[in-house]
Amino acid sequence: MCDAENLKTSESMIAVIKKFEGLRLKAYKCPAGVYTIGYGHTENVFADSEISELMADQILRKDLKNFEQAINNLDLPLLQCEFDALVSFVFNVGIGNFNKSTLKKLLLQKKFFYAAKEFDKWVFAGGKKLPGLQSRRSTERKIFEGRKVEDYQDNELNSLIENLSDDLKHSQSEIKKSEYQKNIAYLIENKILKSRITELLEIINDVNL
């Protein structure tokens, strides 16, 4: 777990972003008519621009810093998986759109479970629902919620749940009992995870009233 202000995009999330953005080593015009190159880079790109794959990776990492800062500036206690999903989302929709979004509003209210649902709304471009955006938003939401996603290995929440489940299945073993107790202790001590569980219990209680 990292302090919120020190969080950076994980290597797994960078791989996911690369997969969604696609790699273009020669400049092209995106649907909005903007010259683009590498992994969705648009700054100082011209019709005859060309780069290498290494340069594309370096440019992406530099570009991501602006979006990492935008999320860190929220000053929220975020899990790595939540931070990663938000960076990918803002990288795609832009900081301006994010700042006006209900997603940001709910995050600032620390309503993380409700905020997760907002990912699903951002699947339109030019008034049309696009399969590519649906796929990206679905992946980002799953990562944000701590669910298992192919190619994403930095999901602390999912790993903890899997470990607890495995330990519980084999709890007859003294070694597994010890591991289970360690994981439970970590869950209790981790303030961010504890806050998510508290929020979920409050939602469940509201539904049952």
C-alpha cells in the first residue's frame, strides 16, 4: 500500500492501457481529426511524424504523469487498483471531462461503490455507443472494484480475497491457519480496505431498511 500522493501507474495497468490505445509508429488522424502517434499521444504531432516503439513507451509514461497528478490531487485514500483504473479512465476521456463528471463528485464524497457504476456511462462517442469503449470501461470498472482481470496483476484486493478463500479451504492445516490469521490481521489493519468494507455494509444496511 502506498500513500495516495505517491501513487504511480502500475506496470500491469500500463500494459492494459497500451492494449486499449494500440501502437502507431507513424502519425495518423484520430476520429476527431487530431494527429496522433504512439499510444494515443497528440502533443506536437505532425503529418510526417514517426517514432520507435521505445520512444512510444517513453512518451506514454511521460504523458501519464499529468493524469497521475490529476488523480493524486484528489487527495483520496486509494488502493493501487482504484488509482490505476482512474488514470486509465482520465487518460482516455480527458481531465476536463473528468472534472465535470459525476464519477469525480462521488469519489470526493468517498462513495466508491457508487462511483464504480459511473464507468459504464462513458461508452459514447459522437452520440454512438462504441464496443471498444464498452470493453475499456468494463475492464476499468472491474479493476477499480478489485475484480480479476486478464493481464492485470497488481490487484491487491483481488489477491487478498483469493488468499483468504484459499486459506479458509485448507484451514485444517496449522500453516494455513497461520496464513489466514495474517491475512485477516492485514485486512483489519488496512484502513483503506476497512473503509471500503464499512461503506459496503452501510449500503447493504440502507437497502434492508
